[in-house]
Amino acid sequence: MDAIECIQKRMSIRKFNPDPVPKETLLNIIDIARRSPSYKNSQPWEAVIISGSKKEELSNLLIGLLERGETAKPDLPEPVSWPPEIDKRIKEHFAKRSTLLGIDISQFDIYVKKAKAANFKFYGAPHAIFLYQDSSLTPWSILDIGMFAQSIMLTACAYGLGTVPQAFLTDYSAEIKKFLGIPESKRLILGISIGYPDMTDKVNSYRSSRADISGILKWVE
């Protein structure tokens, strides 16, 4: 599968088959993603892959925190507002997904709790990848680790695997870092569930739209 096909085919998978991915495949994905560009070749990324019983333990820990109503404290604060044109895209996306799943979007708090619980169960994926970096790094390094994350997801696609980037998996960053043995001095950036996609589930029939190129590009000559 070439790069263009991977970019066009990749989608966020929210239902996985439980079959584990060979360890060698996961290691190859990270190895290939190491070729991602970074500012001054700083390579400001680190990763943890979690599987099996430890993944289930972490899932139970996160769901317990959610059910007890513990306040989410991600290392990267959740945005509280968006420019109008971006806010419009987000609301349209939210409404389309809610319609597909038969969710009453007027009950937003209930929806968010259900969405977080699904995230904390890794959508049934057999593995998850957590990305982090030193907390002293600047926003340039957040851009770099974002490119590393994209490389992971595109390489996974080339291997016939599905992924989904999950901001919610950083909600309880302190507890996650302690569980995974990540130093407190590190900044937890993203969780990515990875595995074989279950394309028979209707949740994976949804493809998000993209803004027209005329809305994001200016041509100057």
C-alpha cells in the first residue's frame, strides 16, 4: 500500500477485533515511525505499548476514576473555545456521529461519559500506544510528536491495522504515568488504540468529512 493510499484510507477505528497483533509488527511500526521529521532532528518522542492483562488493569483503573467523578487533569488542557468556522465543523461532525449511533445529543453529559468509557476500554483493541515527551519542551516539539503519531497510524494502515488517536486517554495523566512507569517530568500527549478493525460494526461505517480545499488554501503568484 503506497503513502497516498494510506492517507486516503486511514480512518479512526472505534471497534476492534480482539486478536493480538504480532509483537514484531508493532515494533516494526514504531521503528518505521522513527523516520518522522523533527525540529533540528530532536526526535522529542517516547512511547509505551500496553497489551494483555496490564491493558485491562489500566482500563479498569481509568473507568473507576471516571465513575467516581474524578476531575480530568490532562497534561495538555482541553480547548474551551474554537474559531467559528472550526466550531461549525466540530458540531457537524458530532451531530453526524450521534445520528449514526442513535444518541440523543441533547444529553451531552451522558454522551461524554459514555464516550470516555468507550475510550478507556480502548474500543476493544488488543493494544494501545501512549506517546509522551519531556514537559520542558516547547510547542515545536508537540508538533514533532504529532508527526510521529501520524507516521505510526499510516504505517499501521499499511500493515492492514486500524488505529484511533484518543485525547481522552490522557485525561488522568498522573495516574496513567504512574501505572506505566513514566516519570512525572514527562508530558503525556496522546493515546492510540491499535489492532485489527472490525469493519462489520456500524460505528466503523462512518467517515468524517473534510473542508473543501478552497476553504483552507490561498494561492499566491
